[in-house]
Amino acid sequence: LRQREMEEEELTAWLRREAVLRKIIVPTIRVSEVDLRREFGHQYGRKVQIRHIQVESRTEAQQILAQARKGEDFAMLARQYSTNESGKKMGGLLPPFGYEIDEAETVPPAIRNVALTLDEPGTISDLVRTDTDYHILYLEKVIPPQDVDFDRVRDDLTVNVIKRKVRQRRPEYRAELWMRADIEFEDPILRKQDAESRD
């Protein structure tokens, strides 16, 4: 309740709505072998954890890179210089990621591709350019692939793929239902939630 900042009745109505949407969407989902292999790689494949510093200026990025390569504490440099506010608080530390991408991950491909080429913890990358910024990457750790039998976890992978596809489809399906339906709210809580979602 605290996390969603809702009253109990609001949360109950929201959960009921989401459960109904899930029940409608799940039968339309097909899980392919490719989906399962991708999920397997995402869960059990090699991952890296990096710290990164993001700045707008190439000149500034080069100066920070020089400081980092002289041995200055990378986490402190990230806190001091990075323009990425969410990562700055953690000293530039990002959650571990691997080759397989899911919709919840926000690591840009340019950063992902360079980070996954780093092998030794403590390695500092050259400058990485994204659309508008420059990034410096520091390899915190490598998480080796897990030795897991694919067939043994197939059912769990299927459940996870279905959950992911439901999350992906839910907003568009909800919008489609709203567009097609002539909705009249009798429940004041649902009426309020609908009005807030349209603002």
C-alpha cells in the first residue's frame, strides 16, 4: 500500500482489474522455443556488473577518464561528475545484465555491447558514445554462466516468458478495450482511477 501510495480499496480494485486483464491476455500468448532459449540466456547466462559515469561533454569525459585511469576511486568520480541521477547515488553502479535483453532493462545497446567485452574486474573502458552523452564504464564484476539443465527449468522459463509477455501486452490491450468500450463507472474508486489515468 505504501509503495503504490493507494488506499486499500483502491489497491483491491486495481488488483482485480489487472487480474481480469491477465486472464483475458494469457490464452492469446504463444511461447516459442526461441522465447524459452532467450529467457534461459537472460536468467542463467554470463552477466557483468558495471559502474558508469555519464556526461554530456567529450572534453569532460576525457578528463574524468584520465582521472579514473590514474587510480582515483571510480565510485567517487561517478558521484561527483555523473549527470545520471539514479546511478550517481550508487556510485554509478548498475544492476547486473547479460546478452539477453528484456523490456525491464534500460541499458543502452552501445553500453551493453562494450560492457560485455570487458573481462577483468577493474577494467575501465574507452569513451562510449550514446545519442547525446559520453559514458565511461568500470567493470565491477563478472558473473559466470550458471550450470543449469535447460529441460529441468523449462516450466519455470515458460511461466516467466508468459509473465513478461503479459506485462508487454497489458497497456496496449487496456487502451484498446477502453477505446472500444462504452464505459460507465458505478464504483467511485474506479471512476477516480480512470480520471487520474487520463490526466
